[in-house]
Amino acid sequence: MKLPKNFHLRFLIFTLLLAGVILLLQRILPQVVAESVWTIFLFVAILSYLVGAISNWLYKQSSENLLQIKLLGMVVRILGSLGFIAWVVLTGEKNIILFISNFFVLFLFYLIFDIYTFIANLRPISK
């Protein structure tokens, strides 16, 4: 099966698959899923979508600045994530270790998706 070329549709498919995996893990292994996993999921999904969509838009505006655009996206993603973790921990998360491990697993899945779309965009450029 070939994935669509549209970033928005790819992102939607990936997010729905990841939500399905979370639901499955909640049913099978509830001890490895934090209570606030859906808050984490929504934050990481929205942050990744915004960074990805803005990066794609900026890339279409100026393809010479691809490296700066990607680096800016990484900085925004990391600072936003650290701010979110600090906010949740300071508001009184019960199991901090489980929360942080769930956060970084979701963060890494979306980071891998971002790397995949980045590499997919480089292929047409290299031809």
C-alpha cells in the first residue's frame, strides 16, 4: 500500500493508527499507560502537526532555507515539550515516571514520522 503524498492526510492516518495502539495498550496493559495519556497524545499531536504544517509551508515559500526551517521546528518542538512536561508535573501528576515515559514514547513516534516525511521530501529534490 502506497501512502498518500499529502502531509495532512499522512498525519491523520498516522495519528489514528497511534490512537488505536494507545487504546489497545490501555485494554491489554493498563499499568504501562498513564492516566493522562490522552492529554499527552493531544498535545504531542497538535504540536507536531503545527510544526510540520508550518515547516512545509515555509519550505514551499523558500526552499533554500530548509536546514534553518527544520532546526527551528526542532527547537520549537523541544521547548514546547519541556514547557508542557513542567506544567503537568507542577500541577501534580501522580506517577511522574510513567507520565514522562509515555510522553517520550509518543514524542519519539511523532519525531520518527517527521523524519520520514522529511526524507520523503528530499527524494524529489535529489532527482
